[in-house]
Amino acid sequence: MKNKLYTAIGLMSGTSMDGVDASLIRSNGTDEFANILDKYYEYDDNLHQSLIDLRNLILVEEDLRKYSSRLSELEREITIFHSKVVNEISSKYNDEIDFIGFHGQTIFHNPEKKITKQLGEGNLLSQLVNKRVIYDFRQEDLKNNGQGAPLTPIFHYLLSKDIKKKYKIEFPICFINIGGISNITKISEKNETVEENLEAFDSGPGNCLIDEWIRKNSSKKIDENGSIARSGKIDQLILNQAIDNFKINSYDKSLDIKNFDISFARGLSLEDGCATITNFTAYLIAKGIEYSNKNKSKPITFFICGGGRKNTFLIQSIKDYLSNQTNLSLNLIDNYEFDGDYIESQAFGYIAIRSFLKLPISFPKTTGCDFQTIGGKLVQNF
């Protein structure tokens, strides 16, 4: 007997804070998945800037209390924005939507103190959209001594099965998500259980440093296609100093954009600074890939997701650093019938269904939690 299929909207707003990725999906929470719709909803300039300004103020736990009124005000605005997204999608879809997977907007994340704050009121969203909402996905993992991230590996595991079947690609299969922070999921097929076949970690900055440099030094928000970096010259001395000063010695901690800064590029031109920062980002991502490729005895295929995959200068720089890793290949996931912009929003629809079914969403080898953990809070406020 087949497990019941549920329909969910996954909502993801990443560290770029520029808008909401929304995906309508159908799944049984385990081995069946169908994508119905993907759409991006951009924040207006005022909301985008308000989020960035507030995140820059929240540096320590005490700041959550200090700026609580501003946080509450912005949280309500964010929730209303998400409700409009859900209502627009719902109006175009005739069948029942069972759940909303509401990631919210991360404003502060400190796993050592077991504190994570994603702006988003689950109760208010449920009231505004008349649907069951599942949110606050990270807290249970933190309680179980996990890092609270990354949470998408269980969805990557599902996709890997589909890719293997359709394209005859053997395990190990890896997913590289280059969002604000980059993370890597490695899937093997050595063991019987999902838990033993799944490994994941944050590997360093993704777009966060590049985006910050562009915002602070130009009127643009991003380096589209890496064109600004490509027109500049890497300052090798500054790059080497940055690499020496920031070494990731272990991959057992989740990362936040506040773990990095762009001060090392101060004084460089827009173009040269962008080239140097992009190459620094590429170096750290490449080191994460090398770490996941410890056993070089068999071919390993990497699929690149997230907004950073569109930065061709960044991707080429990563490949240059990996030129001696002859057993691996880097591929855009878009070439395998998936849209790399929406993997995370699809994932949070899938994770919402798993949460409802009391299935684990994080594992010791993905977040470092003590045991596999069911995350998310279900609210029905209508």
C-alpha cells in the first residue's frame, strides 16, 4: 500500500534577504516527489534594506532583546509578505494544499548558545492563509546538540535517487548549495539506512561576501554572472593573507555570514576587490569539496545549486582550484531537470511533510545532533 501523498508550499528566504522562493510540491515524505510550481517573489527595496540593517545590528544574544520591538515589527511585515505569496499560489491551484513549510528569515544563529532566530510568525501566517503551517525547523536540532543546519540534505538524498535512476550516475553523489553560505551534502550507498549514507556540512561563504562588497561599493545588489569580478585583477598578496587568516580546520560547525567580513579587501577598487573576494570564496568552497572527496579512488559527481551557480567567474575559480582532483566532476543541477534556484524552497515543502509525519529531518552526520531529530512546529490558527 502506497503512503499518502501530501501537497505543500515550501517558502525559503535566504541570507541574501532579497525575496522569497516559493515551491508547490507533492510528496509522501519519503520516496515520492513531484514539483508543481516554482516562483520568486522579490522584496521591495525598503524591506530588503530594513532586513540588512537590522541583521547588522544583531551581533550577540543581548541584541535580540535590545531591538525586540524592531524585530517584532519586521517579523510581522515579513509574515504578511509570505501570506500574500501563499494566497497568490493558492488562488491558482484548485486542489487542497495540506501544509505551508515556512522557513522564515534568519536574523541570528548561534548554535553554541542554542539560539536561532528566523523572523516569521507561524500563527499569524496560518491565520492569514487558512492553512496548516509548519515552521521553526531548527530549534529541536539545537536542543539535541546539533548545529541547526544544514537541513536540506534529506531532500538531496531523495533527489540523488532520482538522478541515479534517470541518468545512471553512481554514488557517491554530492550537492553543493551556493547561497549566502555554501554547504555540501555527500550521499553514498554503502549502508542500509539513510542516516549512514548521508553526510553534510557548511563549507564557507557563498554569495555573502561578494554581495556585501557590491552593495557597499556600487549601486548594484549582486555581481551578475561574475562580470565585475572578471573585469578586475586578483590582488594575490591580499588573497594569500585572507587565506592564511581564515582556515577552516574542521567542518563540524554551522556557519553564519557574521563569521566572515570583507575588511581584508579595503582599499581595493570595486573590480579588484570583487575579483579578490570571489577568488577567496572559491578557495574555501574548493577546500570543502576536497574534504568531501577524501577517498579519491572512485568517481564522484557534484551538482551545483543556489544563486551562486550563476556566477560563472566563481564557478570557474572553484574548478581552477580543483584542477588536480581528477576523479570529480562539477555540474549545474539545471542540466538534470531541476531548477537550481528552487531546490531549497522545494526542500522545505518536503521537510514540512516529513515533520507532520514525525519523520526525522536532521541526522548526526548532517547537523551534528546526538540522534536523528524531528523538527518543526505545526500550527493551525483558523
